[in-house]
Amino acid sequence: MKQDQNTAMDPRWLAVLARDPAADEQFVYAVRTTGVYCRPSCPSRRAKPENVAFFVSPDKAEAAGFRPCLRCHPRGQSLAQANAALIAAACRMIETAEEAPSTGDLARRIGLSHFHFHRQFKAVTGMTPRAYAVAFRAGRVRKALDDEASVTAAIHRAGYSSNSRFYETSDRIIGMTPQTYRKGGHDAEIRFALAQTALGAILVASTEKGVCAISLGDAPEPLLQELQDRFPNAKMIGADAEYEALIARVVAFVENPAIGIDLPLDIRGTAFQQRVWQALRDLPVGETVSYAELASKIGDPKAVRAVAGACAANKIAVAIPCHRVVRTDGSLSGYRWGIARKAELLRREAKG
């Protein structure tokens, strides 16, 4: 009875009950009545808790006399890991191709049906294959525009065979023409509004595509200065009544996260950063995730530092909730808008 109670209270048992794939790299569990050990996500019928033992690795389980499950193969890749590896390979194909391959071509090359590949790709990356290709090329275009002496050279360096093909999609890819981008947003219009919240000053700014910045700070002036530094030549338009309604929604969410928020966003980042940001947007209010868990969620478990960098590069507070990322031990790490604000946002979400 005591063993049953101890197991039922063990957080590892909760992971087994939830068949949590995120726990697969942390431990295995063995069933005394069958002599078999499994990964936590195993779909087999659940054992009684009094018959379960936990081990830190397959080696430890086998040393104790248990044999591996033939259904979940705890010594090999899990289904989720295998799918993530295939999708990672598809991402590399997109990144190295001169012309973005079609979804059907990618599916054939990695051996999946068109439907299954499309579904798995979106599940792992948070984006469709086409959206991933656009985001990746957008990152190359921005870097090339920053580095090259001419727009034409930048376009060709980014992988476009002709200027006309790029200009057909330039607004969708970088949010403006390349000349406007290189001029720091010259002729672009950015609407903005400032307000006060319980966490201090807040700035919300938008292009025609959607919200491009949500910033928090001690005073409004530095927030506006930072926005102007990002787009030094853009036309800044102060809030009208319609835009005041938008910032009111953001302020209401900051004050009461339980109400949720869904805004059109103008997200500008690399394909990898957009994968991380989409995974963050998929997190429920009140839930936190470690950098390692977030890396696993996007199918790249070794990219923990890159995930941390993507969180640090996020310029849209609360709507892309990088405040929900914590260290593995649950402690708080860096936050662009201050650790105290991060702690308060998490406290409010937990309370709601």
C-alpha cells in the first residue's frame, strides 16, 4: 500500500499517465509483473502503480533484469523523435535548395505521404513547409540587404534567380520593399500607442501587416526611442481612437492573462526564430517550459542555446510569451523587459 502511494505521488508517474513524450529522455519505467520496461510515452496498457519501478536509463533497467518493450522500443528513437528527425531533414532540404521544393517533392524525398508529411511538419515546426521556406528566405534577404552594396546583389545572394521573382513577394517576405528596408523604414508607416499598466509603461506598434512591437519599461520615452531606432526613417503615427482600442486589449491581457489575446502579428525573424516563437504562442496561459523542453518541442533538442537566443530576440512581449520559459530547475532566467516583470506575469497567469 505504501509503495502504491509513493508511486502515485511521484511526478514521473504523472508523466507516465500523461504519456508525455517530453519525459522520454529523462527516465524509463519497468513493470514487475511483465518484466518489461518502457519509455514514458509508451501507448501500452497502463500498469498498476504498485507494480512500477523507475530507472534513469535503459541500462539500469536491464541491469535490474527487465527487458525492453517491443512496442515503444525504449532503446531506439521514439515515434516523436523519428518524426522530428525527418522534419529536420526536410528543413535542411528547404534551406539548401535554390528554389523552394514543393510539399509533394519533400514528402517523397523523406518517404511520407503528402498529407502525413504536411501534418507532421506543421506539428513539429508550427509552420507549413511553404511558410517555413518563406521565413527562411526572408532571413537570408535581410542579412544580404544588410551586407551587400546593392539591392540586386542582395537578391541574388539570397537565392533568387531574378529580381522580378523577388519583387513579386518582397512585401510578404520582409514587410516592405528592399529599398525601404535598407533606408530604415523610409516611407513605411508605423502606428503606435503608449499607456500605463501595473507593470509600468507599455508601447504597442503596428505596421499594415500587424503588431510589430510590444515593449514594457519604467517610462514611455525610452520605449518610443527604441522603436524609432529600429525604424529611423519610418513615419510614426500616434494613436487614434481605433488604435487606442487595440492597446486597451493588450493592457487588459497584461492585467488579467486569463482572458487570452489573439492579435495579427508582423513577425520578423529567421525561420528558426519563428519556429520558437510559434511554439511559445502555442503554450497555454499558466504553463511554463524549460529551454530544453522548448528545443524538443520544435524538433531540435540540441539547439538549447539557439532557443534561448530566439527568446532574447523577441520584440513582441506577452503576445509571444517568452516570459513562460524558465530554467530546468524552474528558476527564472533573463527577460528583455526585466526579471521582476517576468515573475509578475507568471504570478498573474498562475493565479488566473
